[in-house]
Amino acid sequence: MVGDNCCNCNMAAMRQVLRNKHIEIVYATFHVDVGETPFFISVDFSKRVIVITIRGTLSMKVKLEKTLIMTHKFVNCLKTSGYSD
């Protein structure tokens, strides 16, 4: 587990949601940063599958960050292709 708070509230909430199911959390990260999205990996023993769950968001902060990252990548691509400002 990576990036949970000091009381492990995120993991406790996940365990509460998954209670009474035959699911084991193998790995979880709650760390949020530019280019880093929280996700967890679990095993569903009743269905015999491995599940990868990725948190999605449509917050304005994330939209702005993604726009800035894509703009930066595009400008760098142009520069490496011989185009300049």
C-alpha cells in the first residue's frame, strides 16, 4: 500500500466496501500527482480473475494538468523535429 494517510482510511474504506466478498487486495496506491493515478490490484476468488482498478476523475485540476503536460510534450516534439518558437 502506497500513499494512504496516517490512519489508513482509504484502505479501511476499500475493505469495508469489499467485505463479505471473496476478494483480496494485492496492491494499492492512493498517491495522486501529475501523471500518477491511484489504482489497486485485487484477486476475485469467486470469479477466479485478477482485477486492476484505476481511479478516474474529471476534476478541473486534472484537466488543466493534462492539458499542460500534453502542450509541453507537443512543444518538445516540435522542437526535436526542427521547428522553433
